[in-house]
Amino acid sequence: MGFFQIITNLTDYPIFVTAYADHAVEAFELHALDDVLKPIRTARLIKTMTGL
């Protein structure tokens, strides 16, 4: 089973952490809560986590 097949079977909303902005489109198509780019900025991660 591939990564995106696993993600589509989740019942929660995942947060993607990637090094590539082009993955954001795929992440949001899979109903991701957010897509955080590497290198992770603390303020950005806190913003994402408080949105839960």
C-alpha cells in the first residue's frame, strides 16, 4: 500500500510536513489540516497546532 493510499484511509485530518511546496496541492486534496514546509518555523507550527 502506498503513502497516499494510507492517508486516504485516515479518519483524522493529517498535517503534512514536506520540503516541497508542490506537495501542498496533493495534501489539501486529501483533506489535510495543513501543509508545513521544511525548515519548520516554530511560529508556523504553533499556528497549525492551535488550529486543532
